[in-house]
Amino acid sequence: MKYTTLPNTDIKVSKICLGSMTFGEQNTKTQGHEQIDFAVDNGVNFIDTAELYSIPAKAETYGSTEKIIGSWLKKSGKRDEIILASKIAGPGIYTSHIRNTGFTKEAITEAIEGSLKRLQTDYIDLYQLHWPSRPVNCFGLRSFPHEQFQKKEENFVEVLETLDSFIKQGKIRHLGLSNETPWGLMKYAEASKEHNLSRPITVQNSYSLLHRSFETGLSEVSMQEDIGLLAYSPLAFGVLSGKYLDSVPKDARVTLFPNYNRYSSLQSEMAVREYLKIAQRHNLTLVELSLAFVNQIPFVTSNIIGATKMSQLKENINSIYIELSEEVLREINEVHTITPNPAP
């Protein structure tokens, strides 16, 4: 395994992070434990989860993923060996079974205390806002929704003050953002500096061969402000495995949940076929090509992989040992130039 550090900390994390949102829906408790055991045995020390999970979000499975991870932590006794990240759900119609109040002090307090209980731990290493309370950077939106823009005051300082109080209590160690925009990332960074509060050290956004929009705007903020990217969906819901090209696997996520179609456009399929050709020319699988690409990006702190089958997990983790040549990277960028960011 390769390791890096969470920005502005001395916390060492594996470059591959184990994503867990299938635990409790597509994966049972036993399967979740098996995945964690295998990942840890192969050098992964970083696990990402959220109060929202498992997905798709629904009241019946709310918090199920955290409960499965918590039961593993209790059974294994390895809490001190794991860097654990979780998130508070933002407002939205599909989170009304959780709360719909935005990031108030009361909401953050309820969320953190609930996650600590389900995870059976006294502290969370990295606590993240799952998405902004503003209606921006949503799945399916390619750009800022300026047509519906209504300016309103944001509670950046209140959020930071609340999270900072939990850091002082020792219940969380550091804070991060997720699904943020360049403006939001800078506002949090500026507010933390102005008010002498803990600042975000990471941002968790989608990043893959099909969705490289982070490179526009956000990558500069990330590198200038030393806020690392935790890249999620590096295989684009499995589309970058190639398994959807010529068949419809019955137990795959996009098949089971057709509304998860962010990466299923005709343009995405065209790009996937071109990336598959590159992989084949260089004796790689499409999964290896896709994950190795993300692993090598300088602003990526960790690559969040997820799997429903052990064979997938093994291939995902092994991608860390693949180094793409300049020739391969050039060919990837040639496809990207022709079909840039086909997924919104």
C-alpha cells in the first residue's frame, strides 16, 4: 500500500480509502466485515462512511452502514489502527427522514452524537458536511444553477464554531467538506482564518475519467489552500469497469437502481469504449486504468473505492501498484479532449 498524510496533520492514511455505502443494502453485515478485514490486511487504514448510508437513502436503512462498521470496530478491537471518516447529511427531499434543517448547531450535534453511537467509538477522525445547504453541485447539474439563484446569508461561521467545539471536546479530530464548489471551499477557508477556527483539511468530490470537472477551479483551490481531494466514484458507479457496455448485469448498482444514471449517457459510453481501447493496448483492465489514473493525480489525497464483491475489492486495491506511463496519460487526455466530462 502507499500512504499519504491528511493535509496539515500528521495523520497517515492509505492512498486507497475503503468506501462503504453498500453495507446494509447490497452487502450484508458479514460481507461488510469481510471487506474491511481484507482491506485492512492489505494495508488500507482509511474508511469513509456517512450517516445517510446505505444507499439509496431511505428510512429503513438509515445509519445501517455506520452500524456495520461499528460492530466491526468493536469485534476487531482495531479502532486505534483505523482513520475513520463520516458525514452529516445535508437538507434535501431524500433526507427528510433524517432532518431537513440545514447545518444548524442542533442538527450537527444530533448527527455527530448519532454517528458516534452507531460507530461505537468515542471520536471520528474526519467529519464532513456531505453536501452544501445551498442547491449547488448536485448530481445531474453540469454548472452553477444561475437561473434559480437567490442570494442569502450562509452560516459558515456558525458551522465552523460548532464543529470546532466538537474538536475541542475530542469527539472529532478534523473537519472536511464534500460536494463543494470553489466559492464554498474558499468561504470556509477564509472564515476559519478570520475567526481562528479549525479549517477544512479535505473536500470529498466526484472525480473519475468521466467526471474531471474538479480540475476546473477546485483543483487550484485545493493545491493553493492545501485542502486534499478525497475522490469518490472513481469507477463512476461501476461504469468504468466496462460491465455495462454489452450487457446488463442483474445485480449491479445501476441495474438495481436505475435512477443512479449519472454516468450512463451515450457520451459516457463512447468515452468508456475509448478508455477500454487504451487499457487493452497497454495490457491493463479498464478498472486498473481508471483507478491508477486517479491514484496518480497530485491533488488527490486518497481514492475512495467501493465494491460489492470480493473480486472487485481485490482488483480495486491492487490498482495502487500500477503506475501509468506518460504515453498512457497522453492517450487518456486525448480522449478527454474529444469527450470532456461526459457525466454531469
